[in-house]
Amino acid sequence: MTLKNIIGIDHAVVAVKDLDSAATIWRKLGFTLSPRGTHSAKMGSGNYTIMLDPDYVELLGVIAETEHNAPLRAFIAKRGEGVERIAFTAVDSAAGAEEITARGYKALGPTDFERPVTLPDGSVSAAKFRVFQWPIEEAPGGLRIFACQHKTRETVWIPELMVHANSAKRLKQVLIVTTEPAKDAAHLAKMIDGATRNESDGAITVPSGGDRADFVFVTKDVLAKRFPDTSLAGAPERGGVALVFTAGDLVAAEKAVGSAGAKTEVGVVVPPANANGVLLAFVKG
């Protein structure tokens, strides 16, 4: 990837209908969650984060309907819960917006926002961000992308929040299901000035940049073959479908997810129906 102001996948955004119910589900899967965050009145949304290294997962829900969260509400209304978009790490969001605009994509932003953060000692600080987006209609395989510059990493990557009972360490892959994996992978590669790689099972990989997680585009059939013992009920026909984590201890992962998942030949897998529309896989790191 030749974009100078984007490093690779920063975090995966999982759209949920009820924030607190979703938080309960992910805690029961062995994840440590941050305290609930509330965005600005303009954004009208709230979140919980699951901090990894160097990336994370965000559970995002609507608190009040606003113009800003209309795309999120439309996603939930049309598809239901699941992986709604992926953020890249932006080194400089203003420069990054200029870069993609120069490549023919009219950037949305950059936009500054923040949310209050309760630190482990009980004090309250703020997590501050500057983001920009590719045009909303540019969504390869139905997956939106944007970039996030962290101004206050110390209030987001808090060590106490990065230890998980399921031993999840970091994101390894984001899987997108589509009837046209080659076309959609090429679309994403063009948007980020990246490349595609053909896999032996018919999947198409797009490295996100640096040492960060890969995007993997698959058909429903290939997805089923990759996870042969897992129900795909609740998975979309098109869109972000799975998050693969590297784990430090698969025995711990199996114990943490309990009856919600199972040990398979792939690793420990939780079907979409048990994780807000997202297939979760824990594989040995």
C-alpha cells in the first residue's frame, strides 16, 4: 500500500441494536470491555471497546437518532447486527483525506470528536479522535471503510482493558462474504492503493498494510468450507461476516466461550447467531 497516512486496520465496528445487551454477550465470550462510552449529541451514538494490540473491536449503537448516524441506522434496519465498517489507523487524517481525494475519492472530513473515558483509578479523561471517510457509496462487498487518527492513545489502549479471559491478542483477518470476491477485493485494493492475493480455496486476500490484519473476501460456499462445523445462521449474504483473532491459549478460549462456541479443526469458533451477527474465530497466534 502506497498511501502514506494510513497504516492498516485499526478497529472493526460491530453495529448492535442494544448496546448493553451486546456488551453482556461479548463479556460472556471472555472479552474485557471498556466502560460504556457516549459520543457527542451530534453523533447520537455510544460504544463499548474491546482493546487488543495493536487493534480493537468497537460495539457501536444508536442512542438518539441524528443525521450523522443515519447510515448506521440504515445498516441495522436492512441487515441487522454485524460488522458494519472497518477503520484504518490514520497517521494524519487531514493529509490522508487529501491523499484519497487526489486519487478520485471525495473524502468526508476530517472530523474531530471525543468521548469521556473513565480511567481505572476512577478519574475521568477524554478519548480524542480525528477521522475521515471514503464516500459512503464506496463499500467493497458491502463494507464501509474510514480512517481514525488517535490523539490520545493513552486513554484508549489501557493495559487493564487489554487482558481477556479468552486470550485474544489481536485481529488476524476480517472476512467479507460476497458473490463476487475478486471484484470486491479489487475494489478495496484500488481504494487503499493496495494489492490482492489469490488463495488456494478461492478466497481473495487484501493486506491492509504493515503488520495489521488482512481483509479476506469469500463466497458463502468458501466460508462454509473454512468453518465446516459451524452454523452460518445469522450471517449476511453480503458484507463483513467474521473476525479472526490470534489467541495465546486455545484451551482458555474454549473455556471462556463455553457453550456459545466450540473447538474445531480451525480453532475455537463462535457462530454468528451467538455474537451479534459476527462469526468469531480464535486461532493459535
